[in-house]
Amino acid sequence: MKKIALLLSLCSLLFSNSYAQIAANDVELLSISTNIWARPGDVVQIKGSFKTKGTDVLDRATFSWSVGDGDVYSFVMGNLNMSKNRDSTFTHPDLLTIAGSEDIIVKVWVSEPNGEADVESRRDTLYRTIQIIGEFPERQIILEEFTGAWCGWCPRGPITYRDEILPAHPNVILAALHNGDDMTFSAGNTVVGAYAAGFPSGMIDRRAVGNFPINLSTNQWIQALNQMDTEFTPAAINVYNYYYPDTYEWKIDVVVDFIMDFSGSLRLNCFILEDSVIGTGSGYDQSNYYNTRTDIPELQDIGNPIIGYKHNHVVRDMLGGAWGQTGIIPNTVKRGDRYIFSRTIKPKGINDIRNVHLVGVLQAYSSNKANRTILNAKKVDVSLATGYNWTQVETKLKLYPNPVLDIAILEMDYQNAGHGIIEVVNISGQTVYHTEFEARSGKQVVEIDTKNWNAGVYFVRATQNDKVQVIKLVKNIIL
């Protein structure tokens, strides 16, 4: 047995040496980088990468492609001067025109290294399926701004967005991630820590765009967007939400429908944005270096800091965390697949629910932060649940005067006796008034002292025997 094993080993060695002599000229195809999608009428360029495996320096090779049993298109790429195990890229000069609406399979191969037969041809051919997309769904782009109330240059960010970005790119959503002030939150700090290189700055869909890096100064935003592919997305995204003022519950569904087969680690998320955020103290008062400058007139002579500054586009939360919710979308999806990210929450820290927006997000994930691209987004307003409206939540209770300055009179008409609870909450869900009593049948009146309340919208909730009635109360300021 030892002699047989030795003989087999010797034969193998002799064969490999012989093969190595034969494979003086050998080249293999590594990848095809042509897009995986196209539209009818598009002109597609076939391109990819290859490697020389032969012992001789590779000077030239022939690259070919065909669709099915159709015509073969070939060209010779010369002046390569590639030693063994070096790789390079190719771009085929013959273009593929998409004529129909059916998906196509392109065969691509390399041959004739240095004009010789390629003895080892097992790795010379690759195939690319190009999915034909008749119409892409709406795509919105997220511009995440890195900002802070302490940053004196940061007020120019929302002005740049309003004056330069929106007129040219109305599908761009500004999402302001605050750092170092009272509008920060954990997931936002994680994103800022991963990408921010300075303040003010920002990034577009968490990826490098055109000739620009991921992190951009405000004066680079419009230039980068002008270089961006604003059409491609593998999926349509919608956001459905219902807010219940009487319970302060908010049901949110982010729904994604794939329009093509796709592979990769994908996650879903939902950003909560709020406009007109006002607070007191250094955590809200906006530093303003433009107060004594003339380049942004609307920021001139209004103070440094700006007291009572309205912060817009403020990201209050990311319901899927900084990098999105895992476990919803598998690594391989098919055209027509649907996936849903659902949450039921009671919002915290919100000043006014009417100034809030939701942004559904489809994002990729990788261990490399440079490959965590946002693939699509959708911004929507808050929707009140059926049966509610902003003007009046319920009409079964009588409340006057409304708006109120100091004392509000709540009039109730109970049919039966029972335990009663009166509760008043602000728009953020915080309780500002609470009382309990044994209610008798018939009309009852409760006086509610509002003198020390902040101006704004409140909800008065009356509960008796598990039956709830709600009415909106508006508190005015005393002039």
C-alpha cells in the first residue's frame, strides 16, 4: 500500500508540473459589474474584472458577450503587461440595448490569452441576470445633518436645505441629528459618532456620492446631490400610522414591497422627526455666529445665541435603532415580496404631535460602516385614528371657556353613579392635572385651574366605570 501511495503521489507531482508548463497563458474572469437592472430602451455597458493565472506575462486577451443564442460581440484588449495573479478591469465597447420587457441573461467570457488557446477554461465564463424594470417606485433621499444648539455655524444648514436643496431636489428629506444639546438621543449619538467629522456637516443616504466622501460640508450638499443616481431602489416603501389622542398610543407600520430580486443584509427603520422644537436654556438656544455677519441676512442682528429658536427637522428617535431592525427581511428576497416593520408606541419628548413626521427607511447593513447605504425612504405626516380630528376629539363633554386663560369649567352629565377620574395631559402625554371622585348620576361640574400651565394644546379625559370621554382644551397666555 505504501508503494502504491508513493506512486500515486509521484504521478500527481509529474502531472502538476506538466500542467504548469502547459498553462503558460491562462486568464480567468473574476466578476461582472454591470447593473443588475435596466429599463426598456436603456443602453447597458458590459464590464467586469479578470485575473491572469499563467506563468507568462499577459499582454492581451479577448472579451466576449452574448444574450442567449444571439450574436457574439468580441474585442481584444491589449497592452496589459500583467504578471501572474495580477487583476484588472475591462469595459466592453459594444453596448447592449434593452429591447423588451423580460429579464435577460448575459453570458460573458474571456479567451485567447496572448492570442493562444486558454487550456484551463473552467473559470473563464460568468453570467449576469439583468432584471428589466418597467417603472421605478418613488424614491426619497435622506440628508442627515450633524448639528447642535452650541454650534454657531449650524443655523445655515436648514437654510441651505430650504433655499438650495428643495428647489432642485424636492425628494430630499432633511433629518437633523443633534449632538451635545438637549435634543440628542442614544441612536442618534451612535450615528453621529460613526460618521460626523465636524459641525455643521451631513451625509446623503449614508454613502459616498460621486467624487465626494460620505461626510460632507454644507456647501457640498447640492454638488453631491447633482451627481447622485436618484432613481435606483429595489423596493417601494410606504408608512401607515394612526395616533389615538385619548390613549396616546401611536401605531406605525413601515411597509416595503420589492420590485426586483435582491441579495444582501437589509433592515427597516422609522425615524421620528419634529419641527418647531423650542425650549429654554443652552440646550435649545441656538448659537449664531452670523449675528454680526452679512452673508445670511435673516440670521443677522437676531442675537447670539438666538433665544426661542425654532429647531426644524429634529430627529427625535429611530425606532429600529441606528442601523435598523434586524430579522424582518431575509438575505435573499424575490420580486413581489412584502415585509413590514410594526411598532406601537407612546411618544416621549415630543412638543407638539401636529409638528411630527415619520420617515420609513430601507437600509443596508455591513460590518463596514461605508456600506450601510439607505436604499429608499418615505416621509409622511401624523394621521389621527378614525373618529378623531385635530379640531375636537370628543363632543360628549362640555368645556368652557375654550380657549382658557385661568379657570376651565368641565361639565359632565352622568347617567349612573360610579367612580370618576378626571385627567388632563399635554400634547407629549405628560399628566398636568388629576383628580378622582365618586360621581353621582346627573350633571356635575369640575373647575380646573390652568393659571400655571404653558400655552398649548391639552386633552381632558373623563373616565367613569371604564367609559372614556375626551375633549381638547387650548390654553392661551395672559397678555
